[in-house]
Amino acid sequence: MFEAVEGLVAEHADIEARLAAPETHADQRLAKQLNQRYAELSAIVSTWRHWLQLADDIEAARELASEDPAFADEAAQLTAERETTQERLRHLLIPRDPADAKDALLEVKSGEGGEESALFAGDLLRMYTRFADQHGWSTEVLDATESDLGGYKSVTVAVKAKGTPQPGEAPYALLKFEGGVHRVQRVPVTESQGRVHTSAAGVLVMPEAEQVDVEIDDNDLRIDVYRSSGPGGQSVNTTDSAVRITHLPTGIVASCQNEKSQLQNKESAMRILRARLLAAAEEEANAQASAARKSQIRTVDRSERIRTYNFPENRISDHRTGYKAYNLDTVLDGDLGPVLQSCVEADLASRLEGLNE
């Protein structure tokens, strides 16, 4: 595997030279792509150089150990450090999801459970918003349909990083593990007998697509306008400002009614449509790939029930990784790090297994 590093070192130097050229930054999209790739390669190159340097240091310590036994202990410590560095380098070289450097679009939808499910969808949205705040990410609600009690029947939010995140730290790289069915067990506010009910909400996570990621022919679109709907009040427009866009070749639909103007709603709906088309294209490609290739790309079956939130026990359980903790209150307040880390580690183990096979 390490034989490939020399080529990556050359690519790293080439990108560094391109980023130093003023003309590169005239194209902001290109500059962003190069910065993302440079950050990814920088981690590999610095680890590789450290691994090589440790080999020289170990050899020097062993030579000095013949004169001073104290250097024998240093050689042993350096050898252990080199083994750790080697494993880290191996992890960095594992093929990653190409979308991991992208921002994310999250859709949270209520499911079984009526108003209780809608309230839980609101709790999940709050959890993701606070998690984003902790990472310095920005969030923007693109479309939302509220329930009568203040929850959400459906809500779509864009999550964006500021600057160029480190590899594996972009919004989609972490939040993609949230895709699936989330189950909640608690006493609903509408329950008068104090009985615990089980309901669920679904989360769909997509990488935000740029215009260059997906080509859309205007002739393939049907655009409908209508009046927005909601629980009442100022959120309901009196004009046909809501927009629904249908991509005729695939039947994929995106709609938005949150903004006041039809133009703003159209722009938001197009963002959602591009992300859905990119996700559909990736899933089709993955379905046609070999099992080994799939293990390197797809990490989450979005249809599976992935997690349970048990309020009476203050317990959160991730059914994919076996993670369990009794700090549900802090997790819902945005402390998702340990839960997601268990997913990252399970995904990494799966990719390593795929490489070994």
C-alpha cells in the first residue's frame, strides 16, 4: 500500500505549486477543490515523512546503544512510535467516499407516531443544529412544514463548513452516519395516562451538490407554483410563492415554501434537487459496483433503523455499532461526537477488511 505514497507526494507538490499561482484563485470552485485535496494529501505526506524519519532515528539509537545502554530504551520507544505512525498512515491511505469533503443537506421527516413523531423530528433538528454550532458550521433551513404543536412534519437544512475542513471533518463526512430511521421511546405530551410510546422519525443525508456535479437540462424540469401551507399565521402566504420542481427523466421532486419570494424558493428547491440527483447517481453507481468497491464507498443503509432514544432510561443506543450510553440529554443538546466516532471507527474497520480481502 505504501508504494502509492510517492505518487501522492508528487501530487501534493504539484497542487502546492498550483495554489501559489494567482490565476488559480480566479476560479473559486477550482481553488476550493485544490485546497480540499491539498489538506487531504498534507496529512498523508506529513505522516509518511515522519514514518521515514523514525526509521533513521531508530537506526541511530541502536548504533549508540552499543556505547550507552540508555539508547536501547529510546530505540524501543521509537520502534513503538513508528508502528503507531505506520498504522495511522495505513488508515489515511484507505480509499474514502469522494463526497466526504462536501457540505451536507439533511432532511428530517416525521414517521409513525403523529404529533409525537413531529415533535421528535424537531428534537433531532435541534440536536443537529447544536452539533453544527459546536463545529463552527452554519445551518440554513431550506424548507419546512411545521406541525400544529410546533414540531416538523418535514424539514430540510443545509449544513456548511467555514473554510477548508480537515479530512474526515467536513459536514457530510460525519453527518452521513445519521441517515436512517431514528426511534424514540418516551411519554408524549399528548399522553394523559403517563404511558411510554414508541414512535420514529426518518433522516436522509445527502452531500450538497454544486452545479458542476450534476448537469440539469432546463427542458427536463417541470416547475409548479402554489400557495404555501402550514399551521397558520404569518408562515402561510397569500400568493403563489411556493415552488415544486420535478425532474422528468427520474421523477425526483424537490419543493420549497419557506422563502417569501417565488425566486428564492426556486433557488432553494434547485439546491435540494441537485443534491437528490447526485445521491441517486451515486447509489446507482454503487449498486453496479463490486462488493469490495461497495464496502469502500457506501457506509449506511438509509432504510435501516439505526438508533433508539430511550427517555425513561436517559439512554441512547446505536444498533449498527453497539454503542450505548446513558447521557441522552446531553446528546440531544448536540454532544453527538462519541456516537458518531463509534460509526467512524466501524466504517474504518469495514474499509480495512475490504482492503484485506
